[in-house]
Amino acid sequence: MACMKTVMVTNIGGNAIIMQKKLNLNRQVGSFRHSVEEQRFGSVVKLGMRKKGKQSSAKMVATTDAQNSTTVKLSALVSVRSNKVLGGNEMVNNLLTIFYPQNDTKTLVLQLVSTKLLPGRMEAKLSKETVLKLSKEQKFGDERYEVEFIVDSDFGTPGAVTVVNGYDNELFLENITIAQNLHFASKSWLQPNHKRIFFLDKAYLPSETPIGVKEMREKELMELRGDGKGRRMPCDRIYDYDLYNDLGDSNSHRPTLNPYPTRCRTGRPLTTTNDAKVESRPSESELIYVPRDEELNDIKQEAMDKGKFMAVLQNIVPALTDKIMDSQALFNIDYFIKESGQSILFNLGGAAQDFFKFDPPKVFSRKRSHFLQDDEFGRQVLAEFPLSIERLKVFPPVSKLDPSKYGSVESALKEEHIIGQIEGMSIQQALEENKLFTLDYHDFYLPFLDRINGLEDRKAYATTTILFLTKMGTLKPIVIQLALPTGNPNTSSKKVLTPPTDATTNWLWQLGKAHVCSNDAGVHTLVHHWLRIHACMEPLIIAAHRQLSVMHPIFKLLHPHMRYTLKTNAIARQTLINAEGTIETDHTPGRYCMQMSSAAYEDWWRFDMEGFPDDLIRRGLAVPDATQPHGIRLLIEDYPYAADGLLIWSSIKKLVQTYVNYYYKNSNAVSSDIELQSWYAEFINLGHPDHKNASWWPNLANPEDLTSVLTTVIWLVTAQHAVLNFGQYPYGGYVPIRPPIMRKLIPKEEDPEYSDFVRDPERYFISSVPSLFQASKFMAVINIGSAHSPDEEYIGERNDLSSWLGEPEIIDAFNEFSIEMKSIEIEIKRRNADPELRNRCAYELLVPSSECGATGRGVPNSVTA
């Protein structure tokens, strides 16, 4: 069976119909004033197909035959567009196959399905089959077709349409529109010689499903679930679960992640590696399976391919330089960053040279130091990488690790380490007045340090940093603890660093902050970004496709927020989180990265704490306060991530609340919704089997519960992901001040290397952080990941509202949400211009919109990178 991208059938109604949707909010699909039941016209007209221009619109004519039995002719518009990014020969062959088929009988066959049943039978009424043959003159532009359906006068309202693709290649069906107000949303690939059903683009709860399509609704879901057997082919539409047992191979074994969320099943054969059964890896030319409709569209794929090609070019010279200069080349990374504002007109040679260079990250300036200054460190914690900071509740910090395994875990931090740094306060006073905060990676890293430090060119501590909130509202680091395991419960290995007093302690302080940044980069990537968003949301999306019909109002609400996620995660399993993938090569934990992510999932992740206010309260950054607009009060007022995030969170919650309350009037409506309850139960039991018995899972018993769950999900895949993903390059792309890898520990006075450090501390620092080639590789990867593609859909954008043409309350809610996103953008701009807000520095990660590229702003509707 061919599984090639060849033809795309696109929006039939055109812009005129979209405008009409927006101007006629009160039009009821159910009223269908031109219903075939009300038509009494002349003679039957022969079924046909005509190619239409861009101004065509769907229409309807009814006629009566000589015996006065009434039939009706309904017209629908279809638009066909060929795929423009196929390779030359493949494109020609596919076009010849489709538009000049050897068998001239190849067609699309369409048939309407009524919402009514045949009298006395449990079968839906059907129209006569309608045949659509694609034009042999088809070129690369849009071609619109009008197809005609013949139905009986008592046919009722169409509830679905079946489509059989009789061509030898797959087609993309975007939409079918009848009489301008009946839309059958498809946006799906049609496989050769395969029959599909597409439902009327109107939301129905399961109990409200028109009887004529009720059985088809259930059958469609059964097909999407599959039978859990066999290897999935690229053209399949099967959504199923499997373990993360596919990250290594016989050469680079990686254990099955357990515990961990599940991922999309591919069905590749198992192989034995290190006496363990794991899934075989795909070949270099083979893509990891995702259901066909989850693949990237051509624009997105083209943008990614261009980014990968540029990454290769940008790394050629750094690789050669690194070999020549060895470890001393890192600070030459500045040479590989473009001059900002350079005029191409007056420097053509420089422009050509700059083609192979990186765009300047936002934190980069040729006038600044190569080192992370204390004030910038504090600002990054609040704005750029803001999900790890917690309020310090007790001093010294307390570890939860077992000392019999990891040695003494008692903190080495003492009062004398910080008392001179907290503006004359006592420690107790600073705690009570919420002035002390921490980045504590001790328990996350310590269990893995022996293994990490046994790797070549990988060295790490388990760091604990305490920061003080100054009178100016900024954070400053005041002490860093660097811990190593000893394996002896009676001993500990901890080094404490305080702000510098001379040249030597200055370099020690810089090395300490570099190790903290390396810890933070690992947690940011492995826990906050990959685990909490990508991995934990994947089974929710799988469950939605398996248990929620496309007709279900909750599926329709979530659909734009699920776009590209499964494909993005599949790409990650193929090249990012796999054995020797870029996550392992670019971060200090190396081959233990995903095991650390699994440990965080087991010990720390809780879905009930993923809601934005709950997370802020858990970390001690906010307290409940009913007098505040968002129901909580921030303990650091100038906390840009939280302050801007609450605006978006509240708008999402307001939209979801309106939407849920429209469809669910009471608790019984929620608890009796079979599809909804099956979706949530499967998300928990099959998506998170290791936590399925946890007591902390939220209930789903009433509209308030559903609002909370959906608000959390939409927040995570939109704003939360935007903060974690799109700031990686702008704020973390300058490796000298935020190294993701550390290659050396800080020398002790008794170490042989200590004299080398004292003699030339800068040289020692450079040899401790990533090499030039490591830095350029890391920059290239996060530059691709941080970039917005041309087809990005941003929060507040919902261009297709046809599902709710008869529900003006829902359309008004979406329109109001869109307006609020624009208002939030204006408010963030105002805040960034306020000189009193010192932690912002043009903080834009939660600005809703963005241009293409790594801009450090923009909140897409879904996890797209």
C-alpha cells in the first residue's frame, strides 16, 4: 500500500465562508432551513462533477420525477492541491499516477449519511454514491470542484459523509461543505482503497449523538484503538501505548524506563540487549511511527530540514578549531556569533561569512564578561529558567535521601556562611519575611554522581544555592554548597562557596556558579521540559484519540492543543533522548539522563500539582489570597514568569469554564459521559500505570473538576511549554555563562591540579566548561528547538469555528479569549517598559505572538518543538 504524500484537498468554503461564519453567529446547523425534508421541486438531475473557480459556493437544488416522488440534489465544494515539497522524480511519478491513472475508473466515492434511520431498520439513510474524478489538468495551484449528492426528500439532516479513495496514492481531505452551513471537518489523510467516515462538524455529547451516526461514532473509535498487535505502518491511524523501551540498541544499551509515562506504540520487533527485551531501533532512513495525521505538514518539515542543514554548516569550523586549539578554544565562540546590526549593503564579504554564524542570543553582548554575574544569575532564576526556584522554609536545607546509601546528607551550610549577606537580618527573620530562596538539586543529582563522575569528560556536584531577596526586589546568590557522595554514613564531602573576596575566590565562585548552571540545565531539560510536558502529556493525547470522538466537545476544545506533539516526541526518541542522542551528549549526566528523569517522575511528579497556582504554592512562591485577582499572592512581586503567567492562566480558565458549563449543566452530565470518563481513566491507568493507584489524582465528578483538569492541560502545552522551550537559545545559548556540561570538579588544595588552577585560573575554568565544538553543537540544537516555524498557530488563534456555528455563546467566548491575548501582549509590553521592574529586562517568553525563528517570545497552541 502506498503511503506517500501526494494530493491535498483543502478548505472548500474559502475566506468568504469563514467571514460568513463570523458574521452569522446565530445560524443554527440544526435548523438547516434548506433541509431536504422541506424541498418540493422538479425532475431528477443527473449526478455530476464540475470544476469551480474560487468564487464558487455550495448550493442545493431539489427536483421531482414524472411519478412525483421527490428527490433532492445537494452541492458540495471540494478543493484539491498537490503537495509541493516532494522530490523531483517522486513528484512527477506521483502526479502521473494520480492525474493520469492507467485505470481511468479511479475516483473518490462520496456518500452522505443521514442522522435518521431507515424506517423499521437500525441502519442510517444513505444518499446515492457520488463520484469525484480529479482533473487531468491539475497543477500546483488550488482546483475547486463541486460534487452533487442525490438524496430522498425525507433524508433528514446529513450527519456524516463516507469517502473511499480509489486512487493509488493517499490524499489529504481538508473539508467538505454543503449549502455553506453544513461542514464535514476532516483534515485527514485518505489511504488508497480505504473507506473513511467524516462527521458533521458539530459538537455532540455521546448521549446526544444523532441516532443515524451513533454506531459509526463508536466504530470510528474502535478503529483508532487498533488491536495492540503487529507493527504499525506509516499510513496507519492507530493510537496505542507502550513503554520507553526503545532508547538504546545492542551497541548502546539503555534500560527500559520504569517508572515512566507511556508513549505511542510502534510495534517494532523486540530484541535482546544485555539480557533484556527492548524494542529494536529504527534504521537511519526509517521514521519512528506516529499515526499518519500526526506527521508534520510540509511547511513545518521544510523549516526543520533547513534548520538541520544550517546546524551542520555552523559546526564545521568550530569542530576544526577545537581539534587545533584543544580545550582552550571555548571563548572563541564569540567569533561564531554574528555582529548584531551589521549592514549587508556595506559588508558583502562579512555577510557571506556571517551566513555560517549563529544569531546572537539575547544574553550575549561583546561588551559583557564571559562570566555569569551575580545579578544576572538572580534574574535568570526569576525570569528565564524560573521553574526550579523555591522558597527556603528551614535553614539549613534538609535532604530526603537515605544516609545509609549516600553518606551523611546533613547540610554543610552554617549561619556564618550567610549572616553577612542578608542586610543585617537574622536568619530566622529572613525566613519569616520570605527573603531566602533556593535552587536545590542535591537530592536529584546525588544518587547518580558516582556514575556520572565515572564518565569521561563529565563531572558534577549535587548543588544547593541560597539566594537573598534584596530591598530592590532582585535576587542575589549568597552561598553555594557542592556535595559529592561518599558511601559512608559517617562522612560527607561538601564544599561551601561564598561570594568572592579576592582573585582566587572569584574564580572559585565562577566555577561554583557554572556547576549550578549545569545542574539547572539538566533539570530544566530532563524534568521541567521533557518529562512534565512532552512525556506526561503524550498519553493524554493518545487517550483523547482513543476515547473521545471527533464529535465530542472536549475533543474539539483540545484538538488544536494536541497538534504535532506525538511527532515531536517521536523525533525526540529518535535523535534527542535516545542513547548517544543530543540530550546525552550535550548535558553533564550523559548516559544517565533518562534514568534521572525517571527518578524525578517516581519521586516528585504529581498531576494535581501541575496547575499553575498549585505549582507556585507548592514551591512557596505564592500563598492563597482571595483578595487578589488570581486568588494567590506572589511573594516576589517582580517575578516575571509568574506575573505574566497568571494573566494567561486566568484567561484560559475563564474560557474553559464557559465552555464546560455550556455542555455540562450538572455533575451527572460529567459522571455519565462515557467517553469523557473513559478518556480520563485511560490517561491515568494506561498512560501513567506506575502512578495509577496514587491518591493525589484529581476527581472528575463535576464541571468544576473538568474545568480544572482541562485548564491545567491547556496551560501546560501552551504557556508552560513556551517558557521552557522558546527561551532555550535566547537565554541559554551563550555557553560560557550557562554551560550545560562540566568536565572538571573544583580542585581541592591537596589536589595536584590545585597549583595549575592557582597559576592560571582562567585556563582551568575554560578546561572545565564545554569545548568549542561541544558549545557550537549545543547552540545549534537549541537554536532549532527554540525556533518558531512559519505555520505556527498561537494561543488565542482559532480560525475554524464551524463546529459552533449554532452556539454563539461559545464563539463569543473564543473571540473574547483572542481579545484578551492581545491585551496581555500590550500589558507585558507596558511592564517591560517599567524601570521599577528590574528583573524583567524585556521579558517576552509569555508574549502570545511571535515571528518566525528563535525570538524568545510567542505561545503556540501546542507542543511544537
